[in-house]
Amino acid sequence: MPVSTSNFSEVPLYFAYRRLSVNNEHKETFHSHLGVEILYIHQGSGTMIVNNNSYEIKPGMLCIFQPNQLHHLTLDYSDGQSFERSLAIFEPTMFEAYFENWPGLHAFYRFIYLGQLPSPCLYEIRDARLLDNLFKSMHDRLPALRDTDKHEEISLFLVPLYRCLKQEWSSLNEHPAVYRTRRRNDQVEHILNWIEAHYSEPYSLDEMARSLHLSPFYLSRLFKEATGINISEYIATRRVHQSVLLLTTTNKPVSLIAEEIGLMNSSYFCKLFKSHMGITPHQYRKRWTRH
């Protein structure tokens, strides 16, 4: 299931090991996360677009998405293909203290969520077995963890994971000895944060522009140049992904879910949901419950 946001205070790690999608499930997804996402692709093919650059989806591919970094995946299910991946999504500042005893690893950790990465994708991972074992070990431990142990256990997953990433990065990328911090596009960050705070309200470009002290024209152009899509498309995607979360974790009626994501017309919500997910909200919930 594609996820756009996480309540990291309640669930510090969103995690999946060898999650499998078949039969055109989530054939096309477009989203971002509030935290860092580390995605390892076991099998699958298609296209990924990040920062207006296109990357071929291939088995053995490792992807790193920074906070609020939009990514668009189009999957190829022809000839019976499937899409299998392992992923971890977390708020990096929550675990940074665990890296401070290792200056080199700590610098790399900060570089991954603050730096100007030359590419979000690494191909031809040398030690795929180690990477798979790290995800599998966390998958085996996670269900039995007590809340009081979660942060420590997650850190014991992230530290060797980043050590593995650092070794792979060093072998596949030429970069300076000192990991340099990128200059952030503060205006785009402000836009994304505003959307995150207001996507559940009726959308008005003029009101948004006034709140951000920008002209509507400049705001629209800035967002499109930075992300490759327009604001209304992004908000629609954000709403659909929140509705997926509500459909699968609550018993709220579809009409109420529509209201909670900022849509007063439940018929329009159903149409929007089907255009993104391929089935209606009722069908999605029924399928989820059955599985």
C-alpha cells in the first residue's frame, strides 16, 4: 500500500519485508513521505521518476528518498510480472543520536537526509544477501517488540543498514570525502508543509498563495517546476493515500472519510479514488478485509 505520511510519534518505523504486488496492483503511484524511505526492489520492472529524472526499475535496485521528495512509480505487470520490495520509512532526527559515536557513519547518515544526492538510485548492489538479511531479521523481531524497546531495536536495525549503504555508496559513487549539505529550496518545502497541514480542507489556490505570501501564478509555476505536476494533482494524490489509510485502519463510512480528506461530495471522492487505485473505496476495503 502506498503511504504518504506517518505519525512517527506513534509508529517510529513504517516497515515491510518482501511485500508483493501482482495483477496491476498500484500500477502507478505518486507520493512523498515526511521521513526518509529506503526501498530495496527484489523483483519488478517499470519506470521511476524523481526530480524530473527517469530511472529504470530493476531487481536489485536500492532507492533512497529524502523527506518530502516526490517519486512517481509506473510498474510493468506484463507477462505475469510482479513487484516485490522491502522498505523502511522513518524520521531521521529521531535516531540521529544513535549514530553520534561513529563520526564517519554519522556524517553519511546526515548526508543521506540533508545532502544533495547525485541520484536516488543505486544499481548492482554488491552485498544483496546482507541487505536482505537485515530486513528479514527486523521483520522477524518487529512483531514481538514492546513499545519501550522499539526505538533501541530500530536503531540496531538502522545502524548496520546505514553501514551497508555507506559501503555500497562508496563503491558505486564518486563523491567528496566530506559529505556536503545541499541548499534546500525553502519555498517548495514551505509549500509541501502547508499542503500537509491543510490538504484535508477545501482547496483554494488564492488562499494558499495568501498564506505563503506568493502570487498564485508564481506559486503554481514554482511547484510545477520543482515536482513535475501541479498542486491540485499533488493534493488529490495526498487525499487518496490518506483515504487508503482510513479505509484499512478504521470502520468509518466512506462518506465520512471523504469529508475528513476535504471532499464534501462522496460521489466525487469515489470517482477520484477509482481513478488513482483502479477500484472503488468499498471494493478496496472489502479486498483488504478479505486479505
